[in-house]
Amino acid sequence: MLTTFFSKTKSRIPTAILSRTLNYQIIGNESQIISFLIEPKESIQFKPNKFLSLSGEMSGFRTTPKEGLFRSTIRSMMGENFWMQNYTNTSNSETELCLQKGQRGNIVPIKFANETDRWTVRRNSFLASTSGVKIRFNYMGLKSKLFTEMGLFHQILQPTRQDDKAFLTLGGSSVIRDLRDGESLIVSGESVVAFDSKIKFDTYRIPGFKNFFFGFKKLHLTKLIGPGKVVLQTYSFQSFINEIISLIPRIHRNVQESVDDDNGFDDDDEDDDNGFGFTKKFKIKWDDEDSKAKNFIKWS
């Protein structure tokens, strides 16, 4: 069943500066897209290469370094895109802008509690936000990279107004947990997408070597301590890549066996006696790199 989610923010800000409220709709189930109904003079910023469609004119698009040349260079060094796209509705009527996620997964809206609220977001999870949201990078420490699979740097999203919104992408389905004061949640590091500024981040060492070698296949997990909200993903793109990498040797072996079978004789072929009490079969394997035909004789 097609699942849709519709939300409209309310604001008493004058129309001339109404650039931080958004009327949006998240469409789809497994591979979601998000549709924004943008009023005249409204603005939105989003990650490059996520554009899907626009009902109005393209004159309102600008592609610039989001935080200046220096910060944008740091962003690119951390694996993020150097550029940020901005769209402002310069017409006199409402326009519809649609963005796509890319890989399969959900799109999750983030609502800020106040102007001082900040969200720590996994790298490459940011999709779009109102124009007032500031994007910074935070050094998470070596233990985050070595022990929790969360990386050295995370993005920090900070609003300039309480009605600012941000939208994140994640793999699989989304799981949102609201932790009470002192409540802890131990999760795999690759499943953490975002958490608010009140959450405390730490590592948790798995007890027992049997659990490490035969159960979890990792020594440390991520420990999040409340109060605050946490956004988790059920399936990460990195896990998908790791599964493909693990299958490469098997795929290569199967392909090689198939090529060998195609170049050789079938087992049902008549055996030729060479007079020495055994038979011989010939295999021909073509070497494309040398552009020469090499004959390999297999005796059986």
C-alpha cells in the first residue's frame, strides 16, 4: 500500500520573509521522494544531485558553496559535496519541487525544539532543509571511527528559528526512539543516523571473547544515553556494499568455472585413446590482454 505523510507548518511571519516554513509531502514506501509546495519568495536548500522535478521556472536555482570557500573545502574533504543547491520561488504562484533519495530507504523530517537545539547527523544523511538551517561539522573522536563505525566527523544542524525544518535520508525503515533521562540504548554504530543535542554519545565494549568472535563480529557498539531523540536506520548502504564485496570471490569463481566449461569439452564427449591407457581433452582459453590464443592441455 502506498504510504503518504503530509505535514504543513504554521507561522505568523510576514510573507516577505516566509522562507523557513515548508508545505511538504513524503510519498512512497520503500523508495521515497519528497514534494515541496513552495510559495512565492519561499526558499529551500538541498543536497546536489537530488533534484527530481519542478513545476515552475528554473530561474530560482543557485548552486554555491554553502558555508563559504573554507568550510566547503572542509566539507569536501569529509566526503560531503562541496556545493549546496538553493531554490527560491521567484514567481507569483505556488511551485512544486520534488527531491529523490537515491538508494532505497526512507526520508525523515527533523523538527527543532528551539533556536538553540542542534542535531548531530551522520555524514551523507542530509537531504534538504529550510534556508535558515546552518550546517557545521563536528569531530567525533578516534573512538567513533575505530570502535563504532560512525566516522570521524558528523554534521551538526542548527536552526536560526524554531520553525526551521530539516530532512534526512536513511536506509531501510526508520526507527525513532525518545529516550528518558538516564535511559541508555546500545546499538550498532552503522544504524545511528541522527540524535539531538541532549543525547550523550559513548562506546560500549562487548563482554566475552565468544560473543566477539562468534556473535557480534565486532568489539565495540554505540551507547546513547538520554534524555533526547534518536533516529535509527534498519539497513545501511555500507552494509549493502559489504555484502556485495563478500560475494565477489564466489561470483568470480563461478564465472571462471563457467568460462572454463564453455572453452572445454563436455564430459559426455567421446574420449580419444592415445595408446597409453588414458585419454586427453583439450581446452582453449583466449587471452584478450595479449591478443593471442593460448592452448592449455588438460590430461585426465
